[in-house]
Amino acid sequence: MFNDLIDWGNTLLWSYVLIALLIGLGIYFTFTTNFVQIKNVIEMFRLIKESPSSTKGNKRVSSFGAFCISAATRIGTGNLAGVAIAITLGGPGAIFWMWIVAIFGAALSFIESTLAQVYKIKDGKGGFKGGPAYYMEKAIGKRWMGVLFAVLITFCFGLAFTSVQANTITAAFEEAFGINRLLLGIVLAVIVAFVVFGGVRRIAKVSQIVVPVMAIFYILLATYVAVINIGELPGVIGLIVSSAFGLEQAIGGGIGAAIMNGVKRGLFSNEAGMGSAPVAAATADVSHPAKQGFIQTLGVFVDTLVICTATAFIILLAGVPGDGMGGIQLTQAALSSHVGPWASIFIAVAILLFCFSSIIGNYYYGESNIEFIKENKLAIFVFRLAVLGMIVFGSVASLDMVWNLADLFMGLMAVTNLIALALIGKIAIAVLKDYLKQKNAGKDPVFYASNIEGLQNTECWEDEQKELRKDA
């Protein structure tokens, strides 16, 4: 009964509401920002190496640190297991729709992350915090909406997504080594407990080390697979495109399944428009909100166009999925067919690193939003225990249950955030124009609230606050 209710909610959200909102708003913001995600790629790479704008930068999260916190949640199960599930349920055409979600969703990522920077607040520990809950309250004037989002993201990332990550890790290790899933879940919970009790700067530090290393190794291996199968790549790309429009229905089930699963797994992977990445974006200490908007946009491209595509090629170059295999086991089997049995072990280790960084990033999203509702040490402590409990639960739960629950909360969270973006996205567009105006004048853009007429409730960007930060 419970699963039937979740399935009904997912069908309603993912078959109608979210596809229209995600792609529709993505196209709208792509044009209203004059293709911000396409024209500023070079600027994105330039900005990622910037240090915190304050001279006390050693106490604050850098642009790259905030990028890595969001990348830690983006790069994980969605890239390896999620892509496999999308292909299994929606056919190769689902990958095409993942690409579409990424390209247009990147504009949404810029809008939401820029807004998170504009409306961030001081966290009382020398840094910053923010996200959709904060801009819903400060820009729209609807605290109830912010509280609703805070509750949804806490359950979605802190609990549901954490169980998905744990499920993927234990499934991969069971496949590769035959390790007991419950035992591994308990060990994982103990390790995560050490990190999450260390605070956001420890999360940023761990993510900065783990995320780039694991992503580079995986991409190199995928590149090797593509090179040794170079003659088959055009056929695979052709299959992806033809299947996307229902022209090749031998695998999957036509255009409807391809679109729904592509959009669903694409959003799970890159999070563009979902409202999660802005929580990380708000922690960065930058001189202009648009800078972090650019950097988070780059994260969408890295996640989907590079890493998800790499996984798709590995699976499709291995042949048609079969034998009822799905999730991370399909990725393991596909890679093993290319490079040998050791690949199953490699994927298990890689998914451990991917998912571990995702879990600690997910935890921070939940903690930040609990603090938005009310500053309460007991609530944070209980939440930490709940996260550890969901790691153990996810380790032994069924694949369908954890993914369906995650999809439901993800969908509800995304709808709430997308409505907010539709209402106040024009503010981010004005901030972008301010950035480009200063940049074109040869300046390193610096933002003041007074730069945008009528902008209010921006405590970190008031003129006097900016001057104090310069002297900090």
C-alpha cells in the first residue's frame, strides 16, 4: 500500500509536472540570460581557482570548496547506478534526455546558485549559509514556503538520498567481494559519524581531496574503453538519438519511458533546479554572487555531459542490458566485459568514494536547512543519528524501495524550488547583467546591494557590510 502510494505520486510528478517545469523554465532562463551556460564556459574555469574574497579566507569556504561540496552530492550514485537504471527502464534514448536536462538545466543552476549567494547570511562561525529556504523567505516573503522546502530537502538528501548511496555501496561490495551488506553499512555509518561531527569546513576539505581524484580516475578508465571501441561509438551515439524519439524501440519502451527516465535520473545526478546545490553555493566567500552561479553551472556539465556520458558509453558499448540486471551491478558487469573481472572491484571502490562524498554533502544540506527552521542543537544531534540510521537501513533495503522514496522527495523539493525561481529569477538576471557590465569594463566584479534597484534583505551585500569584509 505504501509503495503503491509512492508510485502514484512519482507517476504524477515525473510524467507531467516536473518535465514541463524543468525543461520549460530551463529554456526560458536560457533565453532570458542570453545563453549564460554556453557563452561563459571559459569564465567558469577561470573563476574556479579564486580564493575567498576576505583576507580571512582561511576561515571561509572558497569557490572551489563550495563547488566540491555540491559536486560531492552530484557525483555519485546517479552517475554510475542511476545511468544504468535509466538505460534499463527507458532505453538508450534516456541518455539523450539526460543531456537535454543538463544543457537547459545549467541555466537553472546559474539562477538558483546566484540567488543563494545574494540572500545568504552569516552562520555565526565566520562563514556563510543559505539556499532556497532563505531566498523564499527574504525575496518572496513566504517563510512557510522556506520551511516547507527545508523539511523536504532534509528528508530528501539527509535521509532518502543517504539510504540510496548506502544501498549502492553495499550492493557493489556484495557483487565484488561478497561482503555482508549489514556489516558494511555499520562500518560506513561509523566513518560518516566522524566526518559529520566535524562541521562544514571538514566536509569541504574532504570533498576537495576525494571528488577530483575519483572523478579523474573514472573518466580516464571510461576514455580507455571508448578508445578501444572507437569504431562502435558512432553507432552508440546514433542509437541514443534514435531511441530518444521512439525510432528505435527494441530496448526500453519508447519515447515516453525514455523522456521520463532521462529527466528523472538526470535531475537526480546533476541536481539542476532541484534547490540542493544552492545550499553549497551560499557557503562560498566571493566578491560577486554571479561568480558562484558560474561555478555551480560548470558542475552540471561535468556531472552529466562528462561522467554520466562516460557510464552510458561503458554500458552501451558492452551490448544490450539483460538477465534482469540493474543498478550498480549492471555498470560493474559492463565494465568487466571491457577490461576484465578486476573492473568489478574497481567500481566497488570507486562507488565507495563517490557515495561517501555524497553522503557527507547530503548531511550538510540537511543540517543547514534544519538551522533555517530553528537553531536547535538537540535537533541537529537527532538528525545526525537519523542519518546514521538511514545508512544502515539503506544498506539492506531493496533497490526499488530506496529509489522510489528518493524520487518522490526529490520531485516535491524540485517543484517547490522551481516555483520560487519562476517568481524571483529576474533578480539573478539583473545580478548577471551587473557582473557582465563590470567585467566588460575590465574590472574584477564586486557586488553591492545598491547595484540593483529595489534589492532588499541582502545582509551580506549591503554597502557597509562589504566595506567591513574588505577590512576583515
